[in-house]
Amino acid sequence: MSSSIVNLYKAQKNKMFTVSSVPDIGLLENLGVREGTRISLQNRYALGGPVVLRIENAYSVALGKDVAGLITVTDASVA
């Protein structure tokens, strides 16, 4: 994957990303999903199911496909 911006739902599993943009949904802020946060996609369930994220290597959360598709990320290994 290149350093291009992708939506979280299409991101590669088990790779570290930095959040580029987040929709204005208060729950995401409470979950720790905000610009600059480092996350990894742990699992993407089939048939449009939710995604499970690891936030800052500290805890995991699940987000629906629609919300995950609105979050953009970049490869965290690219400086």
C-alpha cells in the first residue's frame, strides 16, 4: 500500500495507520478515534459487517461499515 489516503473500511488489516480525517460524530471522539490517532484494522467482517480497530495499541473498538467508510487514514510507517 502506498502513502495515499484510503478510507478505513478498505485499509489493509494488521497494519498501523494514522487517522487523517474523521466525520463529526461525537461518539468517535469519545472512543479515541480522532485526527492523528494511530490505529490498526484488526478485522473486517464479511457481507458489510463491522470492523474491529486497535486504538493506539491500547484497546479495541468495533465500528459499522458506514462509519468506517467515512474515516480516512494514511500509512503510519511513511514519514
